[in-house]
Amino acid sequence: MKILFTHYGSFSSNSMNHIGPFAAEMRNLGHKTAIALPELDPSYQYYRFPQVPTFSFEDILANPNRFEQEPPDIIHVWTPREVVRHFCEELWQLVSSRMIIHLEDDEWAVHQYAHPAEKEALTTIDPDHAQVFLEIADGYTVIMESLKDRLPPSKPVHCLHPGFEGSKNGTKNIAPISKKALGIPKDYKVITYPGGASKANSSDLTDLYNAVAILNQQGTPCILLKTGFPDLQLRKKMKSGVETWIRDLGFVSRDLVWQFIELADVVVQPGRINEYNQHRLPSKLPDYLCMGKPLVTTSANLGNYLEDGENALLLKTSTPEEIAARCQELFSNKDLAKHISELGMEFGEKWFNITQNTLELESFYESVLTHQRHMLSQAPGNQLEKVIHVLEDELQVISKPSVTTLRYRKYIESFKRKKANSQKKDHLDSGRPIEFQIYFPNEPAQMENCSLRKWYHAGSQEDWTIPFTPPQDLEWMRIDPGQFPGTYYLKKWALLNEDHQTLFEWNEAPNDPQQLQLTGATLGPVSEKGQEISSLTHDPQLLFANLPKIDTSKVCWINIQFYATEIESSIIRSRLKVRTNNLKETSDWMRTQNTIDSVLRKIQRRRSPVVRFLDSIRGKI
């Protein structure tokens, strides 16, 4: 078989951790596979499956015969989000491939939580378009059984669990990361959470952040290692002091994600019981379980299949207090933690076996190729044209509109309204987060991955206190205040002991001129904001050398007071892909509008006089 996987996002998105292993494993079974993405972005450096070719949507549309001059047999569509639907709408007019749509979330719940800019950028579904898009498909895969309720009936559907392609030995060629290398004091417990923040999961992440703060308040020193892009809007809403215990690691490769999970004493997947959490399978759960880490997780989604006290500790409410209490159970009971780790790994190896799950997917593909196609699948044109074609055929033979006819009528009426109301909108963008990074003496292989990171927006006064014990003598420290040209102000940085007493401090007052060396920046005047540092280049660097001898064993904290303004960059403002016209929905909208009006009139004439009268009162026709 020739299989094209279509992905809604970038190489760095979590969904690629599902698509990539299946595409690679299918190749091992003798099939030809490729992956199509909206664009081939720079995050390709994190792509782990070079044996599977990748193409942009534009590349595929220019030449869909990418399999030895032949089109794919199967197009596996990773979610019905708008950016993918538009691509498939063009592609199915070029090839006659079977199309399978995958649901990895309750996309309708994701759409409900999404920011308006996300909807404009086509990274969520359109509820009206998505339902018809699903009907056009030849089959479906779902990540959880409960998502089957979201699908049209009478088509093949398969519950496709992700496959875990790594193992504990899979990262043996990477220098192991330790608490010491990260500058984490040795008596601290570590919880690892690899993943980003969204509007949909913001309350769950807030619960986890507050739970870590509670553990520290109750006398259990604890650090949360968090990978992924920063969530500054969420952090602004947190109580004072909560962020102290969060160690941001930035976006890292999958190999490093495994290293940070391996370092954890406990791993947590928070989640209140709601529509969003009930039907998803968080991408980190296969990693947690298959790597044998003691797991605290929600009772929703995969928690419905786990056993509390055996292969996980389950959260009934997922409040910060409950998360902290369940973590404390594992911290204080090594036997329980070991028991849960072992049984959790058994569960993970069964559920997320990449070889077995791919064999089942292969069988499903074969069944879809022999299944009778839906009338919408066979109709010509784009999505709207398909619906109109089916309606016109049906109106030739029916005397009374069917339920399907009325549903399609509702769809084209909705389409007509959206088209009439569509107009270009201006979107405000608060600017990308700026990364503040601190380097300190370490093993060369650990220098980048173990650096201290904080994110901020320009214009806000920052005062960070971070748990930190240097892994070796501090002969120097390097501060990179931001990745963009601009004006920065460093008020001070200081090393503190356990009682927050100062062991060393650098401030804006005159210092040894040899102590501060700049690259890509120049010193300006000192003001109440601090030492001005101006840079016209990317990645300015401040090297503090010849530091006085410090007993690093007494260092427990680092404090930074900092301010930045006038940060400028061509990429500071993200470019939203605003679209006022759907792809290929017609080159002549007036002609299509006339066809829509004609079909709607025909449907109306086949309805009873009473219903037609009521419709006229409602102003529908």
C-alpha cells in the first residue's frame, strides 16, 4: 500500500510523535509512506524518522504522484482541522485515494476553548465543515473509544492507540542528565511535565503548578521540570511565589524529553473531569508508562482503564491539594512507587506496542480499501460542490426531503451566511515571549540543556528567584537577556544561601571592568531600571568572568532583577494566516451562489405547505 499521512501542524508538535512511528513501522512492513505538512518549517531538526519522506502541502498538490509516479492508496488525515480540510479538499480533486480521518481529541471541545486567532489561522475545526468532511471520509481512526460517538454511522472505524517507539535504552547515546547538572539542590524531589499550555488545558496546568507550590509549603522541596513553549499569560494569573518552583526547559528534542522523564521521582498528568479531558489521550502518558515512572493521573481518558494503587494513582477531582497529596504518597513510600512503576510499565507495553498497533492499522487499511464508498466521497468537486451535487441528484427522485437532505440544506445555508459575512480582520498580537537564559560551568554536553531559562514580555519588571546549586565551581556566569535586538536593563543578579542571604551580588553600580564582557551588545547609562544594555543584533551575551571564590555548596538560590523594552524583530509579531475565501470553493462565487439558491428553493418546494409557511415567518426563505 501507498499511504500519505497528512498532519495539521509542524514537525515539533506532539502529534508527530504518533504519526512518525506509524509511518516508519508501515515502511518496515513493506509499505510506502510519506508525511505531508502545511510547510517544512525549521523544527525539522526534531524529526526522528528520516526514512519517511516529508512534503509540504504545496509540494503534494503540485505533484500528488509521489509514490513512484503513483498517487497514494490511503490518505490518513490527522484530525479534521481546517488547515488539513482545505488541503484535502484540493487533493481529492486530483486523486481517487481512500481517505481516513483520525480524531486525537474531542475537536469540538478544542474549538470551544480556542482563541479567535487560532480559528482564523485554521488550526481548529469549523464545526459545520467538519461534520460534512467526516461524512466524505471512507473511514476513521480514534485515539479513544469514546470518540466514536462523534462520528457518522455505518463506516469502518478503528481505535488506534499510539505506539511508543522508544525505550529506556533508546537514549543511551545521550549524556545522562542529573539534578546536579541542572543546578537543582540534591534534597529536592523532581516532577517532570513535558508539554505546552493551551486555553483548553490551562486550568489543569494551573492545578499542577499550585500542587508543586503546596508540596514546598508543606516541607517537601520539589521542582517541576517543564518542557515546551512558555505559557506567560497563564503564569501572570498565578499566585505570587508559585512560579519559583517551575524550571522551564524550553522546547527540546524527544530524546531529551525522555532524559527529563527519567530524572523524575514522579510524573503527573493533571485533568479535571470534563468534555475536553474525557475523550483525549495526553501524548505524554505512553512515555510515562512505558518508561516505568510512578504515575499520578486523572481518572478521565486513560484513567478509565488504569487501576488506582496498582499501575497508577488516580485523581478523582484533580485539585491542587489532591495532586500534592497523591505525589506525597509516592515520595514517602518507595515500595508503592516501585509497584506502580512496574505494573504501569506492563500496562504501557501492552497498550502502546508500536509493532502490534501498526499490524492492526494495516488490517484496517485493507478493510477500508474494500468498503463501499459514501455518495459524498464519489461526488465530484470540492466539499460544497459535493454537497450540492448530492442534493441535486436526490431532488430528482424524492417528493419529500429526507433527514439527510435537510441536514445538507442547513450546511449550505450556513456556508452562504459565512461567505456573506466573511471579511478580513486585523488581529492584535502581544508579541512572542522573549527568552532569558543563564549559562554556568558544566559538562560541555550539558551546557545548553541544563541552562536556566525564563520567559517574559517586554515592558514588565522581572524579579526571579530560582532554586539553584551550581554543579561545580563558579568561575563565570553568562546571561543572554533575549534573542532579539533591543534595549535591556539588568538591575542585579545574586547568589543566595538557604536562608536567602547574599553570598555574591552583581548590581548596576560600577564593578571591576574585567568582570563584565559583552558580545553583540554595548553598555549604556545606569538608571533606576538598572544597567542599560543595547543590542542591534540577535542573541546579545553578557559574560561575567573572574568571579570571586564562592563556596558553591552553600548556594541554594539565584536572584535576577531585570527589565527590557524596545524589543524589535521581524518575527516578534506572528503572522496569522487570515483567509477570506475558502480554497477552491469556486472561482466564480456568483455562479455558485445562484446554484445554492436554486437547490434551496427546490428543497423548500418539496416541504409541506405548513412547514413552508412557518419557514417564511421565520425569515428563512
